[in-house]
Amino acid sequence: MAKIVEAAKCVKCGKISYPMHFYCPSCRGTRFEPVPVEGEGRLITWTRVYALPLDYAVLYTTLGIVELDMGVRATGQLDIAEPKTGQRVRARVGKVREINGKDITGLVFGAV
Amino acid sequence: MSPPVYDWDAGEYLTSEEERMIDELEAMLRPPVLPMAPYPPKAVLLASGETMVVRQASIDEVDTMLKVIQPLSWLDRDFYDIVAARLFAELLGWKTYRVRNEYCLVGVVDGVLAGIVNGRLWDEKHGVSYHTLTLKRGLRVGSHLFASKMEHHIEYLGQDEVWVVAESPIGHRRWMIEYPLDKKFEIQHELGGAPSYVLTRETYFKAKSRLVTGTRPVSPELLASSYPLREPDLKVMLTQIEDTLEARL
Amino acid sequence: MRDVAIVGVGSTQFGRAQWSLLKMMCEASHDAITDAGIGERKIDAVYVGNMGAPRNNRMSGLSSGLVDRMNLYPHTVSETIENGPASGASAIKHGLHSVASGLCDLVLVCGGERMREVNNFEATEFVSFLSHRYAEYVYGVTLPALAGMFTRLYMERYGLEPKHLAMVAIKNHENGAKNRKAHVRIPITMEGILTGPDALNNNPWIAEPLRFFDCCPVSDGASAVLLAPAEMAKEFKKTPVLVAGMGQATDSQAVQDRPDPTELTAVRMAAERAFAMAKLAPKDIHVAELHDAFTILEIAESEECGFFKKGEGHKALERGETRIGGRLPINPSGGLKSRGHPVGNTGVSQIVELVLQLRGEAGDYQVPNQPRHGFAVNFGGFGNNVVATVLKRGV
């Protein structure tokens, strides 16, 4: 089970990208080192999804896009009952889904 | 001279002794029934702008319903065949007094049957949900009717819980997850099949504002428009069911 | 490069298919061939637009199957084009290229999809494979989820209200009810889906702030168009329609990656490219088919394509400008909302509908005043691969 969600930091220019691309978006470098997606950020937008794939046994999941202070944006699950656009959130890593009986870990955002 | 052929259907051939015996047998076969509060009719405004009256059906409306249900028992689509066949048997059983404490609610749009739900009382505090059959699809008629059925058990029949199983994945998803129902696997639901789920008073009142709809009272004119029950056009009904609009991307 | 015209169109009923995928595609193709009246001419190439056949119907190499079923071998060459929900328009683009380049004369483009062969959950699941595998999909992101997040931002920024979304749905259902081939032919009312006492139960959440009637249905359907060089177009039975311009553009796969997630850059660029090729401007368009997989998309696309200023699309909608009979009728066929959205087919069916409008053959949902220029947007992924088309009556 993965403990971190990795972003890619360009070895040449230091730009962090998430999700990673083959070329660095700012200098077209191709060598990266993994850095964790972590810390606090601001919730840009969110939704509660009710029409879920069959492997979900819940009424809905809450998803959001967060602009993290570390300079990347990330989509993840929200562990917030009543989210507000613009609110501060903090990232952690947790189980987000089960696919074919295998736990999938990913970003979960909680209120700060 | 040969003896007359015995005719089971013709009354005059029976002696009074024979007649008495048949009544006694019937009395043995006909179960006693618990008193059941009536379901007060309500009006639901559908997405199309049409109004659906949800009301209790009576035994003399069973024949009309059977006529509508029967062709669906051959429809291998979204479990319509199994639901129709079983509902047919349940309603026939109700009509002939072979199922105990059964009730049936119908949804009626412009006098035309739009959906049927039924169930029965296990005892005073426990209810058994039987089936939900949608005839007019794409407007969440089934969802409204299932909610009415739960409303009837908890609010009007004053029960503590209702046992529910689903035959179709759509039903399972809708009832078990949307409400959400609790597992009650120690109970074997009367329909056989999967272990039972249960709707308790507590879950019902939590879900009520989200899932139970309709306005009361229903004006006498509107209620009158739901009598007598008319059959939907078979072709329109089958087309709607085939082209079910349940799924959204 | 040669000018290319559409000389024949055909389409099946949308909804839940009574036929196999190949049979649907054959029927639509046969309609297009008959519509054109190709006589003894041979079809040089077949392009098929499809997204889910290998998964949903356990068929790959769909175009070879179609060529076989229609006895077009060995003369005809064929390919299947998969470009998500923009597969249909992409297939037409390939058809355009092969005719324009002079490699082929008569080209059949068929978009077909049979999604109802699998259940709803699998259909939602397979479409959600379009999202970014690691940054989106694993979180349970579906297309409605992306649309929901997009809608919330859009509403907050431009002052859209739920009633505007409902107005798109009501308009398109009203149009679709007149289209004999549409999937959902149920007119809906504002009271029934938004303001009435039971509305929120009739119209439950799919992905907040999007509700049931904000999302297109899962449909089966096939459509086909027949392309020919413009100089040959007069040899066929029907009024030819020129493919005046086609443009395509791409965007980041993950929506979060876009500098401004409310901008549909690929839509804007695809439209600009199509207009540039056609030497026309948004004001010249008389009828449009936009990719309203979600109600918000019709509004957002109408702005990105230049029909209305950014943030003004919903005002035009309020004024009734996008209804049949309005200044710019959008989705007179019912759009994806009502006509249906067989994903790989949609791009082709949009073009079929526009051709009917430009020829004046749309019947009950015909746009008045003999429209001359039509426009379509076929939106792939959540805006990461978009194809726009400008059509012009006559050659």
C-alpha cells in the first residue's frame, strides 16, 4: 500500500508537476525526482457524486480539486461534511477505493 | 339411463350438505387478516408536469392489474419477467384470499395505471415488502411508489420495521444504498433469495425528506380521476420499458 | 486539396437497440447510401467511429466487420477511429482528409455504439476510463463528477443558477420530443424538475450541482454520412452540404491541470480553426448542434465557440435565443440530452442532424428561414479532445 502520492520534481529546473508528464512543462527536462503531494491548500471546487461505479457501497463520495501551497493542483476525496469553495484543507493519504478487492490509496483532504 | 355428469361449477348440482362442506374448507384455507389502517391518497407532481395519484388498490381492481402484468412476465429485460410473474401470483393470491395481510398501492396518471407496489404484514410490528413494478418509465415512478410503500408501513400501519430484498441490481442499488437499509441477514425474506435488508423507523425518518414525496389531501376530483383503473397501452408500455431511461452518464 | 461534400445521411432510432451493433451500423449506412443514390459507384473507404465495442460488445476491428457485413470487400479500405466521445467527428475528419487529398472519392463514415449491452454501472465505469488514471480515476472520478466540479466553478463565477441548467434540459427535451429518432421523448417542466413540491425527488443529484435531468442518457444508436468530392456532388440525389471547415484541438487530460478550469480551451481553439478553414464567423451560423452531455456544456460551449460572450450564454438562453425560431437555435434535434448519447456515434449524428436542417428535411423540428450554415462541436474526454465542424448548404 503506497504511503505517499508522488508528484514529479524536475531535476533541472525544480518545477513540480502533478500528475507527471513525460516532459517538464517549464523546461522540457525528462529527469524527475519524486516528491510527496502534501501540505495545506485551498479548495477550488467540489462535488458530491451519487452515480458511482458498482464497487461503491456508499450513497455518495465527495470529491474536490485543491490548489496546494506546494504549487500543484490535485483531485482527491474530501473528508469534509459541508465543503465550501475557497476553504483551507490539508492533504493526507488514505484508502480511497477498492478495485477488484485491492485497496487503492490516494489523497484525502480534511478541513484545517 | 346413465347418471348425469357432475359439474363442479354449477351450483344447483350441490346438495346443501355439500355446500356447507365447501364453505368450511374455504374457511380453513382463508387466513384471518390483521386490521390494517388505510393509506391516505397523495398526489405526486412528476418531472413531465403530470400528476400521479398514489392510492390504495382494492381487490376488485386486481383483474385489471393482472391483465397489465401478465404480458410483462415474458419480458426478459431488467428483471421484469421475474417481478411480473411473482407480482401476478401475489395479487392473485390476495384476490383469492390466499395471502395474509396483503395490501397493494398503485400510481395512477390521468386514470392510467403507472406502477404497482405491494407487501404484507408479517405481524403487527414487522412488514414484508414484496414488489415494485414500474409501467411508466423514465419519471422515477418506481422510486416514488417504493417510498410510498415504506411510508405506508411505518407511518400508517405503525410498524417498526420492513424487510426488503431486491431482485434487480437497479433495485438493490436504489433501496439498499439510497435509503440506506440495514442488513438483517438472520431473517430469511419470504421471497427467498438473498438475505434480507431492513428499513427501521429511524432510517425511514432520516431518509423521509430526501425520498418521500407527495401532497395531501388529494382533491376529490383528482382522486375520482384515478377510478376506474385504466390499462396503459401495451405497445407504449413495452416501448418505454425497453428504452428505459434509468441510466445517466 | 479538393472541397468535400456530404451527399447522403442516415441514422437509426436512438435508445435501447433492438439490433446488434453491426446491424445498426449497416442500417444507418444503408440509409445514407440510399439517401445519396450511389448507383453502381463503389465505396472507396469506410471510417467507423466507436468507443466501447471492444469492452461492451466484445468486438474489435469494427470497420472490418462492417465491410464484411455490407459485402464491400475487397475494394474498400477501412479503419475504426477511437477518440472517446469525439470518435464520430474524428471519423468524419479522417473521411474528409482522404477525399480532400484525392486518395478516395466516395467515403462512408459510420458512427455506432451499443452501450446498453452492459448495465448502467459498467457504462458509467467505461466512460470514466477517459479520466486521468492516477490523478482522477482512482478517486472514483466519473464524467459527471468532472462536470459537477466544472459546473460549480462556472456557477460561482458567472452567476448561473440551477434554473438555467434546467432551462437547457427543458428546451432540449421539447425539441427532442419532436424528433422521431430521439431516445428520450418526454417533455419536462420547470415545476416538475426544479420548483414543484416533488421536483427534487424527481430530479435527484447525480454529481452536485448537477441533477438527473442535467445529464444525457446512456443510448445505443448508429448514424452514417457519405462523403464525396464537391465536384461530384451534383451526381447524387440530394442537395449536397459542403464540409466547409473542420478544426480540432486538445487539452490536458486532468481537468485540475488547466490554468483556469472553467476555460474549455480545446473547444475555443477547435471552433476557431473550423471557422478559419470555412472563412466564416460565429455570426454567420444559423443552426448549431453542441455537445450537451451535461446541460452546463451547452452554455459553456456556446460561449467558447464565440456565439455569446463568456458568461453571457445563460442570458441568451433566458431570452429564448437558442430555441427553434430564436436567433441561433442550438440542438434542435434534442441534443445529447434528448436525442441520446451513444458515445462513439454522437459526432456523426450531430452532422446528420445538421445536414437535415440545412436541406430543410428536419420536419417537426426544422429551424425556420432556410438555414444555410451549420455548426457542431463534438467534445471528447472532459474537453481534452474536441472536434468542431462548419457545414454549408450547396457546393
